[in-house]
Amino acid sequence: MDRPAGGTRRTRNSSGSDPNSTSRPPKVMRHSYFTRSRAKRSAKLGGDQGGRSNLISDEELRKRTGLLKPLVIEHSQAVGVTGVDFNKTSNGYEHHTSEYDIKDLVIRRGQPFTITIKTDRAVDAKWDVVVLQFTFGSRPQANKGTLLRLNVDLTGKDNASNGPSLGGWTTQAGKSDSSSLEVKVTPPANAMVGKYNVFVETFLQKDAATKRRFEAEGDAVYIIFNPWFEEDVVYMADPAERFEYVQNEQGRIWVGSVNSNCGKPWNFGQFENPVLDAALYLMDLAEVNDSARKSPVAFIRAISALANSCDDDGVLEGRWTEKYPKGCTYPWAWTGSVKILQQFMETGKSVQYGQCWVFSGLVTSLLRSLGIPTRSVTNFQSAHDTDCSMTIDTHFDEDDEPVTDRDDSVWNFHVWNESFFRRLDLPNGYDGWQAHDATPQETSEGVMRCGPAPLKAIKEGHVYLNYDTAFIFSEVNGDKVTWRVSEDGDMEVIDVDAYAVGKIISTKAVGSIMRHDLTEDYKYPDGSPEERKVVAFVKQCGTRAEYITPETTKDVEFKIVTQEGAVLGKDFQIIARLKNKSKEIRHIRGRLTVLSSFYTGVPGKRVKGSKFDVDVLPDG
């Protein structure tokens, strides 16, 4: 396993489990959920689907598929298979998967792995035929690419290509003796990611009726993404970055405010049980087709939705209220993802409670377990655009009192994720880091999720590209527009702040606990010609393409100065600084209002309000 100089082995899980233990959570039976989901879908379509479809259950399909059953023929002269050794230690080292706590073999796609077939006699290339069979999912079918039959090249000379219909899987025989046969198997770089069951079939070349079929029951092979392999879409060339974003189990998630922030330690624990099983279970819960499980986009869309509890009772329930019920875990009490996933997998119920940094840490764990390079990213002064206007709207009445029920919000900070991969679903130029967010804010295609959106598209204002690029653009670069609301509901713009949101976008630095700034990956410098050009273009794509800005010349500057390091229980000052840039006296009538606020920007209680009338001298 490659790691930067000075890297150390990870600390084992906090539960104190034996690192050599083969214990694992109960197997997730995909078919049981899929059967229920088809019944639910049928009910929504009207119940009886006669004349429209002819569905059978997963169990029934498996019963009807003879290739999924062990086969023993008495007195067969075909070589008998007595077991399969998956060589977990050597394969794990070669595939950088040694640290997974899962009992079964975990390998990375696009890279060969070796299994040893135990036999009751020597395999003879002149007479014997050996077929490896891999099955994927709850309804394995050859025409769907989920039942793969691979003829083993017993000559050992060349890889045996199994044709385009099998997606480029290859096999090759290696060493053999009187009781074993080594076989090297190479899945393609775009193999479906998930859990495969393995069968070995043998028969004589001139007598297929002698066929035997052995099932490696109780064992499986997990195939995950491969950021070490150039042909995999998640390939990451830099070893230090690859270690940080795939292998590092410890990290920091930035929280706080622009002026006072820190990196909160987080244990991602992506190699611990049951993180990988949980990631695959969420794909089942999201009903993602087997054929779609080649793409990191499909995994991110599903996990972004199911990490929260808003749809299909996902992993974590969010809560931002002032009070919490007894017996729950407060969001700020979590220090890692593993206990959350353990509780979810054991109970089958959403875990209480999380907020944005917890959702982000959870998603980082799940995606790193799958081999997708992923990091947690914090945006300070993060906007929440509720109406796709790509502006952040605040409102005041005619008495200059805030009208908070119509406002968009600006969070002190908000944490989401980025994952690194090539976007085969988009035009060229949008590969690399992709932003996505599991914290429930707005729906995407009817489900509470967000992304993945290319950082390049966010920066250039290409908000028409998938997925949810416009929403993330508004979080980091939307104009903050202040409106005066008249008694009859009419509104006028009284101020536009083009630089209010998207500050010090942060992640943990590679190989360090320090903060790394990502702001210029998301947008051009505030006020630059490039940044204003992008914003002008994006306005055309919003629900409100134009808004009328005040035409009056502003010759009085107004700035609120707050006290840094205010202490609970003690007074603090707020200063309004006015500067008259004209050559005449200006009479200023204003109001200062102080509201408490959640970190999400949602106002709480009114603390204090004060009116003032003052004459400001020129240059005063």
C-alpha cells in the first residue's frame, strides 16, 4: 500500500474489535428488499398488473436458473472441486485492500487477482474444461451481464478473452499440481461495483454430461473502484492525494465562521465493518439498476439521497431545532461515521441526529470504502437559494423591520463533499472534482439530494449541466439582494451585495492537519471581470432573469463592525460606521436590529432593536 513518507498504520476501530476477527454484520439479502419494492411499485400502478407485465420474484427466478445451483453427478470423471482459496492476504496487498475488516476478498476492478481452486486430482488441459462463474445481484441473468461464465485458458499461454458480451473479463490458468489450480482473473475497468458470488464448473471436453458445479458458498468477492488504474474513471495519479482521499481514515472537517473556524477531527473508518456493506445496501435501497453500478455518478446520486432520512428512511435524520428529545445523540457529539452506520445496519432505522458536517463525514466514509476519492468541503457564508433565482433574497418592511418568512438564508458554514472522477456523461472538460451534498436542503429529480456537479461548471457558470450545478453556484457566488416590501406586497430592490457569500471554502490539506483553501476552484476572485461576467451569464438561467437595481448614487458608506471574541454572559458592542463621501451634509435615519440565529442563517429570537437619526458631515 503506497502512503506518504512518515505515514503510519491506522488506529483500529474504537469499538476495540479484534482486527483479525472474521465477524461481520448479518448479510444483507438484496432479493428480500427488491421483492418488496416491486410489490410497492405494482401497488402504485394499480395492483393487478395482468396484461401489462409478468413479474416473478427474485427467489422464483433463481429457482428456475439451473446455473445458480450446485451440480453433482455421481461417477463423473470430470475433475472435482473441493474448495476455493481466494488468497485474501496476497490479493489484498496487491489491490491495496488489506485493511478492510470484511471477511471476504475485496479487490479493485481493472486489476488481476488470483484464486486457487482445490481439486480431487490434477487438471489436464487435454481433457478438462474449467469455467468460472461470477453472479452479481439478486437476479443474475446472462443477457444483463450479471451472470458471467468465464472459460479458463488452461494452456497458460495467453489471457482468454471472453468476448465483448462479457464486458472484457479475462482468465488465465497458472500453477497447478495434483490437488490445485491457480487462476488469474481480470475484471474490466468498468466492471459493476459490488458483491459477486463465485461458482466453478468442470466437465470433460468430449462429454458435457459429466458436468459438475461447485458453489463457493459463504464466500464472496467484493469488486470496488480502482483509483490506481488509469483506465478506471476514478483514477488519481498523485500518490499523496490518493492516500489522503482514499486510504486515510482520519481527517478534519472545518466548522465555525469566517473569522473563527477550526478543523473538527473525524474518524471516517472506511475500512471498518459495516461501512462497505452499508454503502452497497444503500444502492439496493435506492433501487439502482445493476447495470448502472459501474458509474460513480450512480453511486453518488444514490448515497447522497440515502445518507439522509428524507426518502426511504435513509441513514441519518437531520435536526436543527433548539431542543432535542431524550435518548438521542446530539449532532455535535458524533466524532466519526462508523457508530452511525453500525446503529443503522443493526436497527434498520434512521439514526438521530445529524447536521451538515455529520452528513458530509458519513458520505466521505461510504464513498472512500467504495474506492472513490472523496473529501469533505466547508463553505463559509454559504447561501441557500430556495427558489432557483440564483440570488439570495432578504426582505424588510416599510418600517425597516426584517420580514424573515420570505428570506433565503445564509449559513455561517455549510459542509458538503467532493469526489474525483471523469464525467463520461458530460461533454469534455468537466472531469476532476465534483461537488455533491447529502444534507437535505432542496429536492433533485424529486429526491432530497444534490450533485454531483463539476467544479469547472460551477466556476464558469455552466449551471445547465448535471447535476444541481445552479444550486451549488448560488451557494458560493449568488448575489445577495435586499428588498423593501410594501404593505400591498409590492417590492423594490434597495441593495445588492455581490460579495456576501462563498468565503474561504476549505478542506483538510493533503498530508497535514492544516486548512487548504479551495475558493478559487469554485469562483473567480470577487469583483474580477471574469467573476462578474460569469454572474451576468448565470442570471439569464435563473427564475428571475432581471431585477431592477437602485439607480441612486450611493455617497454614504455604511458598515457594521462586530466585536470579535464575544463571551457568553457578557456585553458586546455593535458599531455602525457611516462615511459621507459627498460635499454636503447627509441626514441618516436608520434602525439596528439584533436577532439570534441558528448557524443555518435562520433567525431565532429578536434580541434588541434601536432607531437612530444622525447628521453626517462631508468626509465624516
